[in-house]
Amino acid sequence: MHIKINDLLSMNERYRATLINSLAGYKTAVLIGTQSKTGQTNLCIFNSLIHLGANPALFGLIFRPKSEERDTLRSILETGYYTLNYVSSDLYKQAHQTSARYDNNQSEFAEVGLNEEYLPEFEAPFVQQAVVKIAMKLEEKIELKINGTSLVIGSIQDIIFDERTLSKDGFIDLTQLNTLGCIGLDAYFNSTLLSRLNYAKPGERTTEIDL
Amino acid sequence: MHIKINDLLSMNERYRATLINSLAGYKTAVLIGTQSKTGQTNLCIFNSLIHLGANPALFGLIFRPKSEERDTLRSILETGYYTLNYVSSDLYKQAHQTSARYDNNQSEFAEVGLNEEYLPEFEAPFVQQAVVKIAMKLEEKIELKINGTSLVIGSIQDIIFDERTLSKDGFIDLTQLNTLGCIGLDAYFNSTLLSRLNYAKPGERTTEIDL
């Protein structure tokens, strides 16, 4: 099948959104936890986590135009702090349900049945059931003029996870944690580790890292 | 295990890079095909594909600082065109091998044993063996001042894939294509579709999309 740009331009809007979102491929399903200045907690699933650098350790998130009107981005900008939570794949329905448009005074934690958990001196809530929990500090928000989306850059403050999944070289095996993955706006997948490969060099055969 | 920001700051650089890259989660392994002005083709694996919007259909890629010195980004900036290629997971060794630092006059296509394929009037090479092929046009390069990385934004021109994986609502099932996924810099995974879920609404039970 060959879809050309003119086909894209004339497509039904919802069909195109489903097509292009799924085409963007595998993502980790990330639950973003926030708390507003008035103390209202919020939890929402995102699929746009980006690695920007390890030193300093920076992750980015893409927000759609006008996301400031919605709870998650508003609380991030108000307080400067948020959490990233990865859940195991058996929680995929609860994770997806956080995408529903609850009222501002409703917390998705209670609504979908996930528990809040806190670190001392860090106001944003974690998901107690999460297998990986990351505390983030807002660094910068960059609006992309081309389509009005925003790139929100944050620095990693804390990482909490099961150390049995940590290799001696620093690799965290998300497949072993059964971490939920997502494709597009509504598809969820399980993963199985195939292999880790050694640093590739010209003219040498690719070899596997001994796990 | 609880890693704090001071632990991150004092970590061995390579250990930290492996940790933070793996923590960024699941990605699709994307082979970027380019052709320089002088006709030299190039192929390199990337794990930083980002969905930026469906109308216009925009994907982003993150490049490390000083990537202009390397073939892929230089050719993208020179010509304005590139391809994104997803391969099936049995090609993970060839895909990984494209990350080796070959000389400028060597084409990774030949070196790793993948074939070039072309569309009429589009100069960047596709991977003939790829299960999804996307023709991209450069729109903008934004340097992120915080750490010198670049966000390269391109618009989708053509999408070529097996139509048997296309649902009636526009969803492309990458798991059915056995598309190669990656975590961090050297880990590869297989995926299995768990479910697709209907649009979530407050107070209603999450239901599955009939596949």
C-alpha cells in the first residue's frame, strides 16, 4: 500500500490521526502525576516520552496545542514538578482510563483505582503500583511554531525501581518488569527482550552482550 | 532501588548513559536513509522518533550535539530529504550494525547487507527489506539550548507498507508486521499486541476495540 501526501491531506481527520499516531511506533505508556497549587492531584497517560540527554539527565514530553488549559500541563507549569510512572501491562485498562476527561476536581488516581504515593519534600504524586517511578523537575517549555505543540523538558531528580532488573552496566530491563507499552492512542503491547548487542564496529561481526 | 540526583551527577559517564537511555523506554528501531549531494548513500539506526502531529503529519528526531559533522544529519540538511525504515525483528543484527562508524565513502547499505530502493523523483534511499517505508521532507531544525541537541522536524510525504496490517479506522498494527523495537542503545525487543481500547469516558468501563 502506498499512501501519498495528497492522500494524507484529503483523509478523514480521525482516520489520519489514528494512522499517523500508530505509525509513530512503540512507546512506553507513561502516567504523569501532578498536584496543582490548590492540592488537586491528577494522573494522565502520555505516549510521547523522549530521551534528550544523560548529562544532565533530561527527558522531553510533547503536549498538544492549548494543553495549558488542561490539568497536567497547567500543574507542571504552576509547580515545576511532576512524576513519570511506568506500570506493568496487567494494569493497561486503568492506565488507559486516565485519558478520560474527568472534571478538574476529580483525581484520576481515585477514579481508576491507583494509589498515590509521595517522596518527602516532593509534592507531585507517584503511582504506588508503578514498577518505575521518576521524579521530574521542569526545566523549559518550548513551543514549536510549526504546529503549536509544546516540548516540555524536565530533569530527572529521582528514579525508583526494582534493582533486580538493573544490569551491572546500568541497563534497566523494562521487559523483565513487564512494563506496559503503547502504540498510537489506544493500542497496548507486551514486550520480550530479543537481545542486547555490543557496540558495533566497522568490519566486525555483531555480537551479543552476555546477559 | 532509589537513585537520587546526586547519585546521577557522580555516576560513571557510560553507566549513566546506559541507565538513562534504557529508562527512556520502548522505541521503534528506525533506519534513516539519506543520500548526500555527491551521491553517497547512508543508513543509520535511530531510536528517537517522535510524533508531533497528524495535520500536517509531522515526525521529529533528536540528534546529539555536533551531529552535523556526521553523514546522516549533514545529508538531511544538504538535500532536505530522508527516509524512515522499520525492519522486522529478525534483521536486528543488521539494523544494529548500521550504528558502526563507517568512513564517509562507505555505504551502510552494502556493509550490513540491506538493499537500496528508490521512489521516482525522491533521491533518498529506502531499505528494500523494510516492512514500513516513510519518505520525509525536512521542515525545520531547532537547537535545544539546554544541552545542544537538535530536534529535526520533517513532514511525511509517502508511506509504504503491507495493507493487510491496516485496520478500517486507520490503525497500522506494527506488532503484526513483527517490527523491531529497541530500548536504549543496544537492546532489541519483540512485541505482542495486548489490546486496543475504546475512547475512555469518565464513569464508563474501559472496553476493547473489536479487532
